[in-house]
Amino acid sequence: MNPLKILKYGKYFSESRFLAFATRYGKKLAFVQRGVVLFLCLRDSDTPKYVKAVIAGALGYLILPADVVPDAVAALGWLDDVAVLGLAFKVANRYIKTEHEENAKKLFPFGH
């Protein structure tokens, strides 16, 4: 999936929905911490708008239960979400700060 296709999922993202998702799954799924890093990068005023759009799309995809592979399908349902987060990380990599990663670890120490 290319970053432009991820953008359409941005309409499903909201801060409150993401925080509810992270609270619900943060202790169960190791990759949630990576989503929190992206969320913190999204909220950073130094992050360019196009990167924020990709991050919002990736986080919208993450919280959407019925995506390409529904999350209800045992382990397979999360693989596409992890792939989309990985792509968003590739786009946002230059803008992710050490403080984003440190704060995410404080909030969700489970996923390394």
C-alpha cells in the first residue's frame, strides 16, 4: 500500500478514538506503542502537514475494525495494521523525535 492510499483512512481518525483504542489494546498488543509514537509525532507542531496526513490515515486504519483483513480474524487481522504503521513510520521517520519515543514508552511500556 502506498502512502496516498492511506490518506483516505484519515477520516476515521480522531484523537479520542485513538486514545480509547490505545487504552483498550495497549497492554495486549506490542505494536500499540509504535502507534503512540506516531500519535505524538502527529501532535508535534514541527511535523509537516503531509506527514501528519499520512499518520492520521495510518492511525485511522489502525482503529478501524473492518479494514482489509478484519481485526477479529485471529493474529492475521492485525498484520495489515502493523504493515500500515510501518509505512507511516517510513514516511514520518525524519520527524519522529527521541521525546516521542520516550513518552510512548512511559505511557505504554509493554511494546518495544
